[in-house]
Amino acid sequence: LSSILPTDVECDEEIIKEKLLLNVDQIVIMWLYVWGTLTAIEKEMIIFMVENEHITWSLINNNMSYAKSTITKYIDSLLNKGIIEYTFNREYVLSDKMLKTWLEIKNENDGIYPA
């Protein structure tokens, strides 16, 4: 964090927020690497989770045009990679809020999610 903040001024909350937003790629370098290793279907499922709340298996099944076995395969893959978790409410959530924040910022700034 200190490498992206200016050294010649006292940083208040607004400066920190601005610098974080402008340098989000640098901050989430791990997620850039992980994102690059995901399949198109895994990325699509993650984006679906970013854009929706209370994600159940049925919601994914009803909104994505894949066979049940394909959905199960990629959900299991994301669970095994530690990218998503299955909660006691029987919902899938992203394990790291930084991934969600990075994707939202990229979409807001670029008009699209990363490929």
C-alpha cells in the first residue's frame, strides 16, 4: 500500500481511496494471475456471482446455459481452488472480497470485465 501512496503529502481517506482505485491492478496482482488461469466458464460463474446475490446451485442452473454436470464440475473446481465457498445458508459466495471489488472496478472503469 505504501508504494502507491504519495510521500510528499499527508494522506487522508479520500487520497487513499483514490490511489487504491487507480492502482487496483497493482494491489490485486495475485488475482490477475489467478484470473488468467481460469476457464471461460469459471470466469462466467464468478461474474454471475459478482452481479447477483444469494447464489444457489438452482439459481446458477436456471440462469446459465450449461448441463447440470458441467455446472457441478466448474463449481467443484472453484471450490477446490478456494475461490468460492459454500455457506451454511446453502449459498455460494466469493471467498475474497478483493476479487469482487477488483472485478467491479474493472467493469466500471473499462465497461467490461477482464477477459
